[in-house]
Amino acid sequence: MSKDHTIRDAPPSYSEAVYGDSGASNDFPPSSVPAVGANYGPAAPPPAAPLQPYTGFDYAPSHHPDLNPLLACHALTVGSKMGHLSYKIKDMAGQHVFTAKGKIEGDFFNCCDPAARWIEFDIRNLNKVPLTHFKVIFEELGCCTYPKSHLDVSYVPDILIGRVRVRGKYAYDITNTGGDIILTVEGGVGFCEILPYKICSPTGVEVGSIERVDGIKNRVFFPSDMDIRVKVQLLSTAVFIQYLDESRRKK
């Protein structure tokens, strides 16, 4: 998604962006071809349902009703600190819809800190009731490499909905509970600026972005028809990026 994106731009349909079919996720399957006559054998079977981009689930866990603002939205902004490891999350109309509150054990940026083991955040409603949770688990710490880690993302109290694998300083993989890569999130640094993170399907089709706004905030864009679990994972990624940006500014 380019930097000249405006709030009036209509986000692409997730199915259209990934499969090139604007009706794949919303239309009923086409009817089977009727038999011309009774002597010509049975009617052809209906075509298979289109593949869904989010796989690996036997059921769709229900979400807290206070997450409903995510269902129709296509962008959220993380910023406006409320205190240590606390952020406001606003929609495109500027309405305060969620908060994020975190805690940390150890110094993530100190490879010699033996206590640097995890960071966790709750995404909460405006009454500070946790709705979703993600925990950053460090798998490897080294002074010469970026820490190998992943985010376990859950509905509260403890329903795992997927993971975000940290591949590098500006690279993430969004996966479902079965480990399938659903989306990639990749950014970089340009000349004196942080470039937008591109959110892409595994085949490279761009479906959204995470962009720096007002110099100190991060805004995540995604298709409004995207599975709410994937939106939660992308919002968690944006919160984590916000935390990393602020930590780097302090160094």
C-alpha cells in the first residue's frame, strides 16, 4: 500500500487480492449444471467451495463482543501513550476503541541480559478489560544476530488463534495454529525514513500495510472482510512494532 494512501481509498477485498476473484468469499457456490434429460445420467456435482485463506482450524473460536469494532474496520492507529507500555488504539474516525497495556521481563535490546525472556501485551476495551493477549517468547538471544522470537496471540482467557514469527528486524510471518503462513509483513529503512511495512499473501500479493504516521505512531491497514483472527494478529504486530520503535528511540 503506497504512502499516498488516503482514508477515502476503498481497501481491496481479501479474496480479490489473494485469489483475483471479487466474489469468492461472499457469493453462494454456483448451482450444478442441470441434466438435459432423465436418460443422460445424474447431474454434475456442484463445484468445490473456494479455498479459504485461513486454514488449520477445526472451528472458529468465538471472540469477545467488545472486539466487534474490528469486524467492519479497515484501519487502526496505535499510539498516544497513556503511560509506560500503554497505548491508545483509534479507528480512522479518531475514535478511541481499544487500549494496549504491556509488561516486560528483562531488556529485549540487551543480548547479555539473562532475564530477557518475554514481553506481553493485553488488547483491552475502554474499561481496561482484556480482550486479546500476545506474549513475545524469545527462542534465542545473541549479540551478533537479531533475537529469534515469536508472538503467541490468543483470545482471553487462553484461546490460541495464531502466531507471529519474527524473521528479522523488519520481517514477520503471520501463521495460523497449524503453522501455515497466512501473511508476511516486511518493511525496511529508506533514506532518513522508515518505509511502510507491506502486508502480503504468501504468493506476494499486497493486501495491506503498517505505516508510520505523525512520526511516532503506527497505522495498520487491512481489508475490511479479513478474518477477525488475522486482524487481531496484525493489530498485535502493530503494537509490537510500536513498542520496538519507542524502545529504539530511547537508545
